[in-house]
Amino acid sequence: MFKKVLIANRGEIAVRIIRACQERGISTVAVFSEPDRTALHVRYADEAYCIGPAAARDSYLRGDKLIDVARRSGADAIHPGYGFLAENAQFAAACRDAGITFIGPSPEAIEAMGDKITARESVAREGVPLVPGTPRDLRDADLAAAAEKLGYPILVKASAGGGGKGMRLVQSPDELISSLGAARREALAAFGNDNVYLEKAIEGARHIEIQVMADRHGNIIHLGERECSIQRRHQKLVEESPSVAVDAETRAKMGAIAVAAARSVDYVSAGTIEFLMDKNGSFYFLEMNTRLQVEHPVTELVTGVDIVKEMISIADGRRLRLKQEDVRMQGWAIECRITAEDPDNNFMPSSGRVVALREPTGPGIRVESSLFQGYEVSLYYDPMVAKLIAWGENRAEAILRMRRALSEYRIAGVKTSIPFHLALMDSPRFQWGQFDTKFLETHTPITPGDLEQQQRLAAIVGAMLHHEGGLRALAISHGDQGEHGQSSWRRSALLTGMRSLW
């Protein structure tokens, strides 16, 4: 068994991994950039080492520094979390060469699935359905000809891409050449590779992913699906498990295909197969994420499987604890990504000191956070500062618990996405499960510029309701339509405004 694990990451995911190691009796080593010297993951770990200045390229992305710290501290293994070097095949290979276990898949599997075109070719040999698209290394003129055959709209995608970088939606031939140039430039800057390809755009699609787990003994299982369709600019904001669009038969089919896709590259560890599902319920392979996902807690809550602990156990050579027939999904879980962004100002990043913090608790609520009172939120790293997860016996209870927890959440000093999430929980279309990946482009819960006016009105309404008791406020926040047809999310936004004045 591992005696000491280095966590090559920061923020809430580093804290999550440290806790998993502590529960297995494993010592932990944290690394930190200079601004992160007082961060939670540094406080929680048994040892901590500074690896450089704020810029990630000089600290968290320096594989040589990470391996040097692992050697100096005597760490047996490195867990990369997600982001940074989690899907870097060269780093995984460097760990192996240094005699340090990389808690994740092999460098070969990362490389095979890291390039989207190679991934498509690998899973196609297993009969996995693909979105119609083009092969690699085509010139722009050949891509233009292929686009005519595929039919518009199409997506320009970076073959080494992820997180929406190097991706462009093209509606007509007039937009194609400029979109190809922009996608190539963005891909080169982000990934050092300007190769792009085309995929047919599936309109009205849902983003469904399947969690897989595989050990070194040839055992592979899936842990059901996650719905990840609530996105902004291809970045996920809310995830849930299971999905309202997936029944038991479809789940079994998608799960079997996900297992086959993982087996096609001899995959080991936790991974995620992502699919697009069209309006008719047909689904197509999108890509594989060869790492732990941000949204893994929703799967943990509905299956009872601790995915991080399983990753550590698998890396240590143990067999999977469960067989496929042992996996049971119970209840419903929803995750909201809490980001330091201003939803009333086009989600502009927000920075500053957290002057007050109160995290929600209670039945079915889980918080994974990097925040504490006095913490300095900077602009150097990803804006996600916490994850709020709610579990319920069914989707309705999970939404109600999430709404209650969001209303309890207090983060003062920086603007956050909490008001957006509150409004979303009150959106009838979200409640009914009537959404796709374009939902936020056509159904924006908070209209830019509205919130300040709503907050002023909320203060007036709050003063009036104060004399009539809290029950009136409760009725307003839960009503479906008011006398003038005002939607429930707008009334909720009023009350959110009152809460934000705290």
C-alpha cells in the first residue's frame, strides 16, 4: 500500500484527494505556488512544498518540479486531480520513468484518447457510434469540401482540444475559412497543436457522460450516466445523475459502449466517456476524459462508490471492489459549480478577499471548497472556488435541497455564481428537464442588467413583507405564476437580492 501520495494540484480537488488519502491512512504532500502559501490544501496536507510563482506554467505545470518534490519527500505516488497535468501523457511517462506511480491511466491510453481524432479511430474499431466528421491533417480547402458533404451547421474542433478551446460553430460556408483560422490560432496557443477537424453539429443535443472504472486485471465497469447539458461557452455549470433523458435500457447500452471504448485502449483507472444525444434518443461518441472529472461527486452520491479511493486502490494494483451487477443507482444528485464570477456582468471574473463565509449544511448536502474567511481569490487560476452537491430520493427533492442550500450559502467579498444557480433551480424548464446544451443561449435565467434593479425592489418588498411575516415571502418564492404572470425565477431573484444584501 502507498505510504505517501503527492497531490499535483490545488484548490478544492487537492483537498478532496487529501481527505481520501487520510481515510486510507496515507500521508500526503501538497505543492503550492507562492500565492497559494496559505491555501486550504497546504494546511490540510502532512507536508507542503513551494514550486514557484503564481503563473501555472512556472509552478503547477512544471512536471520536473513535481517529480523532484516527490523524490525529496519520499512520495510513492502522484495524484494529478483534474486540469494542469492530469491528461499529460509526457508527465505520466516521466512519473513511470522516475519509479513513481501515476494515479491514473497509462501514458499510452492518455495519448490515444487525448487526441480526439485518434480517439475516434480507436473506438470506431469497437463499433462505437460516432458523430459524422473528417479525418486528421486536412487542408482548409479539403475541409471546406468536406463541410459541404456533412451539411451545415458544423463544428470546427481542435484535435488536441478540450474545454471548448479551439472550437467554433459554423452556420454557413461564408463563416468557415475565418472560423478555421481562429480555431487553429486558439488551438496552437492552448495546446501547441493547430490541427483541427470537422464534426456535424447535432442540434438540440444533450451532453451525457458515462463514468467508467477499470483495474489492472482486465475488469471494467461503468457507474451510470451524468447529465452535463447546462453549459456556457462549452463549460459545464451544473451536472446531475442520473439524467431525465436516459432510461434503464439506454443506460445499459451506453454503459456497454463506454466499457468497450475504454477497453479499446487497455484503459486503467477512472475515466469518462462523453456522448451527444440527439432529440430522438440516438447517441454518439464525443470524447474520453482520461482523468477524474469535476462532477464525480454526483456519481459518488447515487452509487455509494468513492471514486478517488478506488483510483488509489487501482493504482496500488488491487482489483475493483464491485462487479457490474453490484452497481446500484439510488436517488438523484445535482452539482452546482460555484465560481468567482459576476452572472449579472456576463460572468466576468471576480477577485478579492473573502470577508465572510457561511457554507450550507443539512441532510443531503455536500460542499467541496477551497474557501475560508480571509482567503484571497485571484485571477491566476480557474474561477471555480467550490462545488455544492445536493442528494435527494428523487429529482424534485434534490432540486429543493439544492435551492435551500444555495439560499443558505454566503460568500462576501467577491461576486459568485450563486444567484445564477438559484434562478436556474427556479426555472420551470430546468425543473421539467426540458433543456439541451444550448439552453442558456435561449433561456437565460438572469438577464444582464436586471439584478441591480431587482435588488433595489427586493429591499422594498422585504421591508413590506417584514410586517406580514415570513410565510408571505415563502409563498412568493414558491409560487408558479403571480397575478401579472411574473415567472417564479424572477420572484426568486427578488428574494435572492434581499439575501445578497446580508
